[in-house]
Amino acid sequence: MRVGVVRRKSCFSPNSVEKDAAILNEVVDIVKQFGYIVTRLEEDDVMLLNDTYDDKPLFDIWLSMGRLSSTLEVLKHEQQCGALVVNSAYGVEKCRRDVLQEIMEKAGIPTPDHEGEHGYWIKRADLAAQSHDDVVYAANRNVADELKRHFIERGIEQYVVQAHVVGDVVKFYGVQSTGFFRFFYPGDDKMTKFGDEIVNGAPHHYHFDVDSLKKHAEQLSMLTGVQVYGGDCVVTEDSDYRIIDFNDWPSFSRCRHDAAVAIASLISPDNL
């Protein structure tokens, strides 16, 4: 088996370049043990930017953390030609926040309200967050409106607005249909990308239904077509939760080894 491995462009790994590289490297180490031939590629590699395609895939399997539109176009063509692509480019495209919000609302997956009494989050919708300025908190509607104007001034006209949810921020990670699912409180280990969790304060560890969260996360994974995923939710004092974010292929830095084993199992000889 020929495997193409695409490392994520650094602009899509704010404060996480080394962590994103580490999970990919660990998966590759396991995949090599299958006897597969692995080729590593950067997102801006000439091969990925080449717009002349054959009717046969370049690789039998792709393991990609890529998010550039040029990368996704190549991967969609590869998938159409019969290659197995993890994560599917079609799925990555559905991880736009505006698309995700629509998917979740239609499926009845718990998501923040549009209106609330505790402030708002304005989030870039066209691409994954590339800086702290792409996901910002507003204490009220007036501030939210001002921040939306700032987004537009930066050339970002596609964004979502979510009401702030008071409670414990919980990060979760999963690999579809493998049984792998983990959750952690970033307020406990202080491992954070932008530090936004400070708005919610220290976690109280409110009780919540973990099996229900896993079910909703797996459902969202199926609906988007993203097999390797992560996300965030907020658990309220009354044990309710709302999923506030969902991402394609996170760094799994809190559970890297177990995640790598689960990801590699998706393309193991026993499962193909």
C-alpha cells in the first residue's frame, strides 16, 4: 500500500505546530509497521498544487491534516479515483463553523443558542481559527456588533455568533467507530491554545452523561464525514451540555499514543 501523508500548514496550527506534527509522526510510525510505503508531503508541495490529474490515484491511502483549499481539491479528486482519504476533504469542508451550526441544529445536537444573557462568542466561519482574533468574546450585544465590524474590516465576512454558555469547558477527542473517545478539562491541566477558557473560570466538574456526549460526537463525525475529530463542549450546573466547537484531526496532545493507535487502525490491513 502506498500512503501519502500531508502535514498541516503552520497557519492552521496556531500555537500547536509541534503538537500537530507529533500526532502525525506517531501515526506514521505505526503505519510503517504495516509494511506500507509512506511519502510525506507539505500542504504547499508542488505535487499538491499540480492541477493535472490522472484517472488513477497518486496513493492508495491518504492521511491528511490539510486544510488549504488546494489540498482539499486534490484529495477530493483522489477520493473520486478510489483512494481512501482520512480525513475526507469533503468532511473537512463541512467543519466550517457556519456549516457545522446548520448540521447540528438540523440533527438536534446540543449547540449554543443564538441569544443569551451572558455574552457572545463571534467566530470566524470561513476557515479554522488562525489567530486569537478569529474567536473572540463579547460581554454584550453592543460589543458583539463592534467585533463583527472588526471581522469585516479584516476581510472576514463569514462568521457565526453563539451565546456564551456558563459552565465547565470540556475538550473531547475521538476516532470514529473505533471505540476511542476521551475527554479532559483544560482548566485542570492548563493546556490551552488561546486561553479562552478563562472566561468560564475554573472547572467545577459538574456531572454529565459522558455516553450521551460520545453519542453526539460520533453522530457529528458521521454527519460531517470526519473520522478523526476533536471538539469542545460546555457542561452547565444542571448537567446539560452544549457542543461549542468541532474540529478535524486535532493534536490529541493529552492522549496522543492511544489516539495514534486508533487512527492507524482505520487503515490497518485487518480493516481494509
